[in-house]
Amino acid sequence: MSFKLLHKDKSSKARLGLLNTAHGKVHTPCFVPVGTQATIKALSNDEMKECGTEMIMANAYHLYLRPGEKVLKKAGGLHKFMAWDGPIMTDSGGYQIFSLAVLRKVRKEGVEFKSHIDGSKHFMTPEHIIGFQKILGSDIMMPLDECLHYPVSRNNVEESLKITFDWAKRSKKARATKQMLFGIVQGSTYLDLRKRAVEEIVGLDFDGYAIGGVAVGEPQDLIHEVTEYTASALPQNKARYLMGVGTPLDMLDAISEGADLFDCVVPTRNGRNGQAFTWSGELQLRNAPFKEDFAPVDKKCACYTCRNHTRAYIRHLFNTDEILGLRLVSLHNICFYVKLIETSRKAIKEDRFKKFVKDFKVRYRNR
Amino acid sequence: MSFKLLHKDKSSKARLGLLNTAHGKVHTPCFVPVGTQATIKALSNDEMKECGTEMIMANAYHLYLRPGEKVLKKAGGLHKFMAWDGPIMTDSGGYQIFSLAVLRKVRKEGVEFKSHIDGSKHFMTPEHIIGFQKILGSDIMMPLDECLHYPVSRNNVEESLKITFDWAKRSKKARATKQMLFGIVQGSTYLDLRKRAVEEIVGLDFDGYAIGGVAVGEPQDLIHEVTEYTASALPQNKARYLMGVGTPLDMLDAISEGADLFDCVVPTRNGRNGQAFTWSGELQLRNAPFKEDFAPVDKKCACYTCRNHTRAYIRHLFNTDEILGLRLVSLHNICFYVKLIETSRKAIKEDRFKKFVKDFKVRYRNR
């Protein structure tokens, strides 16, 4: 299990790589669809495969609460439980504990919180979360970390980084399997703290590195500054995972800035609301202008939705609250994201990624 | 376009037939999944095809309201609109006008009602409903009729039959296409009125006959009495469609009583609530006993759901409100219904349908 850097684009900081996991190869840059609760919302595994999805993301916090450790253990791990035989990354749930759970208390040993579902009390240590991800059998595990929202004082960030670093050390020690484990770099928008965090976390020598605490409320220019700065500070020979990003444009920018992996709920969440991403921009298919529009969602797309159905039909399905509508748009969006990344990889290989992004943006925004 | 009676079971009144429609052959007995609003709820056309579905049902009342005549005309009919290239039956919407619409007034010319969606006023004549089904391009059209709920006085039934007969005559006259048109036999639970209705409707010579007004609140024994009596009174050389039936057991009984076609929302509606139909009975997959049950929904089933997923996983999906759960159970249920009918056809061919039903019931009820 390793990461191999294959090529660096000459027109940007974009990289081409290959990640070898226990369940197969992942070509980077890679978009990793989010299956929080052991399912990519509204879609089947076969549909994900047909779209070209190489790896999916699940969430340890959610799976710990439901179906729980016992069921997942008896199932023989997450791959078997959900019948997905490709690579799986799991988030530690740190972010969810800090955004969803209630009454949480961070102590040195771990974090105490109440479930957002039934109010039950839990105490999670970094060791426990690694242990749970061993049960899951994730190909890439993430350690427990503290993710702060923006804005936050320098002092708070410094205190928080100490905890995240301590938890990273303990997570590494608890590992003891061949599953990959990434280190997470926090530090909010303080570049010198990001630098210090990179040094500390890289000093522990993880299998890859995640850039956390980005796109948590800060303005766009700060997102780019922090991403580019942190990515550049990370070692070349390890995969870089930018957590929770984003829209098609966010993702292209992050690739330009040197990130390799991206997970985001946007294609499925927005898909369930009727928003489709296309090569010529975003469409809200619920809208009246699509009532008699018998073109496919995207003429350039070869997905099941675009091969078979029209905008008018999908608009009708949303208008009548039919589940097939959100299925078809979620499916199209995932396929679009995967295809966008595939096309990006080709552009990187040919050292023309900067121009590719520029051309894409013109078409995408001119709608 | 025609119906050919191929074989009569020697152990019951079950029949084997072949219905030729403009969009392909339909082997009877046939279960016809319901796609009220131009979609089988939560499922894709490809999934329906893979299950072996030969014909689907749509609803003229619903489609008249949304997306409406104009959109369907511009789309080039319902097959193109929903991208289903197999046979489609459409219900006239008579039943929906009498169960969903508000403030309806039945006059000799037609029926006035307010839409259950937005309260808009509509006046529908039998001619208009045939005209709309011509726009839809249905392979089998149904005329406007009046469907009375149980119980209802003999006097009311007699008055109502006059209207239904008049509308049937006018529908036949308005037809003027090669689409098949079925006549609907009403008459509530009054067998002599059913007999009179059969004589009148058959006298008009339709392409097939529907038994309406069954399973509208009357007890089980009356359902069977009326179905068997009415089916027996209908001509042998035409298909018999029992409207809105039913559970697997209802369907097998109706086949024994000589009915050929069945449409029902049960497999998808119950599927969306976690109820699965299997060769050994019904399962409520939301229930706790399935939490750690890693068997497929039905070991005897070869559908996508049973090939890939466990009861425990599906129970988790329902428990976490994930759409994939209701997709998987709806899909399994449709496949089960289709397979049950395929197996029934084999038993009829081999003159052992009575025993087949008896054996099936033992396994099904012993759970």
C-alpha cells in the first residue's frame, strides 16, 4: 500500500498519482463520493461503479452510532456490510462530533458527547476510533482531530493543535494494521500555525496527509491561500486529501493548488434538490423553463440519466415528488464529477491543466 | 393487436394467453406494475426490464393534471416522455376522479371535479379521456367509468351502470385508432347486475374486459365470489383485467378464478415501508430481529437486491432513512411478483395450478 507520484503539471501545481490500497488502485486526482451511512445517498453500488467511481468515503461517527460496532463486526467489516468491494476511506467522525453531536467536552483523553440521534452519552478516544476503523476495515483511516470553525482566535487554535497532535501520535501508535492512516493538518487560517502543524504531523510519518479545517466558514480567498500554502508545505511523495471540497470549480482550484483527493456531499445533496452540474454550468431542473425541454441534462454526458431521460421528464419527476427524479440527478452529478476529474487527469498529463481550468470556467460561468 | 388464449389449466379456471400490443407481446397471466405518474415509484426502467416486467400501468387522471396534455403531446406521447419502449396500459382515471378529486359532479355528459393538487376545476367527458389516451399513445386504453365504493344500494348501482354503459359506448365511438380499448364491468356485489353489465359491455365488443369495482371495501369472500362470477361470464377469447389486485395471495386466487391481468401498488408501496414479499411469506425489514441477519431478503430470489445485499444492511438503511433501502425492497418486490407470475404460468401450462397455489400458500403462511 503506497502512493506514487506519476507526474507534475508544468502549468500549475496539479499532480498525477496512483494510490495502491488493499481493495484496488485509485488514480489521483480523485473525487471520492460520500456515503456517510454506508450508502451513497439514493444510489446503488452498481451505479457508482458504472460511473467510474474508484473509492468512496464513509463516516465512522455515523456508523458507530448506527448500525454500531457489533453489527459491523458480525458483518465482517464495512466492505461486506455494504457490498462495496472497492477502496473505502473513513473519516474519523471528528468533524461530525464537533458539528452534529451535542454537549461535547474535549478532554486530553478524548471527547465526550451526546448522540445527535437519541441523546445517548458516548466517550471516544483516538484509540477507540482507530479500533472502530479496524473493525470497519477501511482502506484509509483518519485519526480523531479537532476541527474548529472560522473565525477562531489564534490562542484557541494553538491550544487545539496541541490536542490534535497528541491524538495523531496516539492514533499512529494504536494503528498496528496494514490499513493506511492519514495525518490531519489543522491550523485555521494562521499560516504559521499551519506550517507548524505540517512539521509536527509530517514528523510522525503518516501514509498520506489531510488538509482539514478548510471551507468551514472563511472567505474564498482564504480557502485558496490556506489550501495552496498547506499543500505546498506537505511532502511530494504522499497523497494530499482536501477534506469536504467541494463544487466543481472548488475542486479544480484545489487540484491547481496541489491537492489529490476530495470528498464532498455536493453532487448528491444538490442532486436531491434538482441541481444538476454540467459542462456548461449549473441547472435547477425544478424550474419552469425545463417544462418542455426535451434535451438531456447535458448533451456531452454519457451517463444513464443523459442517455435515457430528458430535462422535461426529470422536471416532472421533481414536480410530482417522485424519487426517480433525485436518483437520476444524483447519478448524473456523480458521473459528471468523476468525468471532470478524469478529464483533469488527462490535462495534467499533457501539462495543460491551467488552460483546461480557464476554458472550463468560461463555459461553466457563461450559462 | 389481439389476445390469443393458449391454454386452460385442468385443475382450476386459470388461463394462459398472449396479448399482442403495438409495443410488444405480453404473456398472461401478467402482473402490471403501477407507474401512476409516469414512473414506477423509486425504480428505473432498466430495473423493471431486468426483473422481466412486460407491461406497465400509468394513470390518465394524474398525467392529465401533471405534466398535462401539452407537455405529453410535445414529448410525442408517454412512451417517449418516460423512455419506456414496452407496452403501457393507462387507466382512464375514473377511479381517481372518484377517490382523489374533490367536489365532483357526475352528469350525463361527463364528470366535473376539482384537482386534488391545486383545486383547479376540470370537466372531463369520456371523449376527452379517450382523446388524452390517444395523445399518451397507450397500448391499452380504459374508458371513463363510475367506480362505486362498497357498500352501495342496488338502486345506486343500477343508476351508475347506466352512466358507465353510456360512457363505454361513447368511448368506443371516440376511439378511431389501433390502440386497444377495454370495456369495464361494474355492478358492485350484485351478481345479477354484474351479469347485465357483462352482457351490455360485451355487446359493444371491446378488445378486452376489465373487472372494476372489486376490492373497494367488501369482505374477502365477496371479492372472490364477484371475481369468479364475472370472469366466468366474460368471453374466453378476450383478456380479463382485474383492476387494482393485489397481494400475492389475492393475485393467485384471481388467476384461479380466470383473470389474466393485474395491476397493483402493493409491491412498491409496501416496499417503501420495508415490507418484503418472499416465497416463504412477508417480512417487515424495519424490525429489530433483522439487525444482525446477514441472509438475503429471499434465498430463492435472484434479483439485484438479493444477489448483493443482506437483510441487516437493508434494515440499517430503513433505520437511517436512506433512500437506497426503499429502492432495494421495491425492486425485490417487483421482481418477486414477476417471478411468481412466471412460475404460475408454468404451473398452468402443466395443469397443476391448483396444487401450486395450495403449496405456495402453505409455505407463505407458515412463516
